[in-house]
Amino acid sequence: MRILIFFVGMLASVLARAAGIDQLKAFWANTTSAQGTFAQTVIAKSGRKPQNSTGSFALARPGKLRWAYEKPMRLLLVADGEKLWTYDADLNQVTVGKIDQALGTSPAALLTGEALDRHFTLSEAGTADGMEIVEAVPKSADSTFARVRIGMKNNLPRLMEVQDNFGQTTTVLFTQFQPNPLLPQGAFRFTPPHGADVIGE
């Protein structure tokens, strides 16, 4: 009887862990766009005081993203499907590059990319705070980060934790995440402000 209970417990544990990737795939299958708000914390390997910021986002697959840091700094990232624009409002400076180079193997590709398994190896990483955790490891040796942990709940991402190759950990908590909203026209269009310095293409 103890052996039976042990194996039933193991089976239940395996099934629970498997739910993470299933939820991520369900998110991909059923969600083509999203919007919401986030709180971000960056912790350096040195252990210095964490950097906290908040903002809002919108995304649409494939390859469209609007990520706006609002406090304590103003920084806007807009991916329009072809290019990635980064606008630093305080410096009045715009940086632009090709989206496939900027987002193709980045953590953002897990939400906005075209193929879930193309750039990442996915594995189950247990549960935490009521979320099923999926670990994504980049397949490319040229990636700037080591891994991403995604917390899934009710088929939606609630948390992303990115560990880069320099020992820095960035945690993004989605404080609101609305799937398939009616996004405003031009949400992913960016025009450099008058007088801004434009660096890149």
C-alpha cells in the first residue's frame, strides 16, 4: 500500500510539473496579442541595491512589441515586425536595429516570436507561488543570457526571470496581463521625435 501511495504521489508530481509547458503552449495557441502592466527588478551579481522600475506593455505575434518603462526612468522599446526602436526620452536619443537580430533569441521571443521551440530548449522546473515554472535555455551559443524562467498560471505568463551571462538577474512580474485585447491602431508604429539623435539604420 505504501508503494502504491508512493508511485501515485510521484505520478501526481510529474503531471503537475508537466502543466508548465502545456500552459505555455496553450498561451501560444490561444493568444495572439496582449497588453498589461509590469514591475521589474534587476539584481546584479555584485549584490548592490536592486534596481526597480514599472511600466506597461503591448504585444502581438509575430514580432510586435511595445515595452514602456515609466518609472523611475522613461524608456520606450517598439518592435514593429521589422525593426526594433529604442527611445531614451531623457537623452532624446533613438537607437534602431533589425528585429531578427534584436529579438530573435531574446527572452521577448518567448512571447512574440514565431516558433516556440526554434531558439529555446524548454523544460519543467516545478511550482512556485501557485505558478507552474518553465525553464527556457537558448540554443544559440551567442546568446547574451543563460536562461529564462517563466511562471505560468491559468495559461498566461505571470512572471519572467532572466539570468544573463554576467550573473545579473532580471525579474518581471506581470501585474496585469490581458489576452487578445483590442489594441489601438498604430500601437507598434514609432516615429522618432523631432530633434532626436537617431543611431543605427
